[in-house]
Amino acid sequence: MRELLRGPHRFTELRDALPGISPPTLTSRLRQFERHGIVLRTAYAEIPPRVEYQLTPLGEGLREVLDAMAARALTVPDGEAAVTT
């Protein structure tokens, strides 16, 4: 979702931006987001076929939460577990 906050992306752009993710895993996650109304998948009738993914208004509504999580992650030193009891 982080990558989609920057705008629409094609599958290969998302895969390249997420090192270590396998294509089946990325496909699965995108389908889950689509089922939950967070991501919109648009297939264009072109040769070669082109598919773009973008956030829906519901997905855009998560921007504040994701930004807060990113800001929090920057405050935790590398290698230090943030454990609360």
C-alpha cells in the first residue's frame, strides 16, 4: 500500500519496489486489498495488456495511519525491539 500512496502503479513497478516479495504473494495481497475495497485494479485493452493498481477513496483514507506508522518506525533504533508490557 505504501507504494500506491504515490499514485497508480503497474504490477512490475510494485514488485520492483518491494524487494524480496514473490509475484504470487504480491498478487495475493493485491487481490485481498481489491476484495476489501482498498485497491482498484484497472485492466486496459491494449497490446501488450496493461494493468494498473491504485488506491480507492477507502484506501486513501488509510494514508494518515500509514504515515503515522512510518513516522513511528523512524523513531525506533535499528535492532531494538519495541516491546511493551
